[in-house]
Amino acid sequence: MSDETERTDDAAPHLVPRLRILFGDRRIVGPGRADLLEHIRDTGSIAAAGRRMGMSYKRAWSLVEDLNRTFDAPLVAMHRGGAGQGGAALTVLGAEVLARYRHMQRESDRAIAADLEALAARLAPVDEPGSAA
């Protein structure tokens, strides 16, 4: 199964669009970065957000630093401290960027739903590993 399809309960392929916002060659936000922002909002921790996504703290930290440099103000505020004292939270701008991205995602999904359905209807059958051809 490729990144472009997901299986539903009846094992039929389901096309999944992935919205990525680019300005020139700069990736502004996409599904992974939006998920990271959501997990930071929900956990109050870059490390915990990274764990939820199956990524290292270093990778999560690097993405947060990149997001913070991309906009005219930080999206994530980091609070240093000892064990149990540190943390992270979305700034007002971070919450706005996340909300706008999720809105664009919902609107684009709605706008292309009929076309996705038409494409899905025209997909060739997929042979599952181990099935007789």
C-alpha cells in the first residue's frame, strides 16, 4: 500500500490528499508539522509530542525550531527548567497557524471529494501479498 492510499474496513483503497503549504522552496506547514503542533498543544511537551509521532526529540526540536524561524514570531514557546519544570506551548500565532491549516485542509478535502471518488472508482485492483493471481 502506498502513502497515497489507506485501507478502510472493507479493504477498498481510499485516496488521501496531503495538503502542504509552500512559499517558493520553503515548506511552511503540512500534515506532519500540523500534527506536531497539535501534540505540543495537547501534551505541553516537545519530547512527548515527538514520542506520540514516533520521532526522536532531536527531530521534533528541529522541526519546532524551523517552524519558529519560518514565521515573523514563534509558533511554540519553550520553557526551560529541570526535571518536570520545562515545557512547551503554542503561542497565539501557533494556535492561529494550526487552526488556519486545519481549516484549509477541511476546505480542500471538501472541494476535491467528488474528483477523488471518481479517481478511486477507476483504480486497478491491488493484488495483496500472498494472494493468488
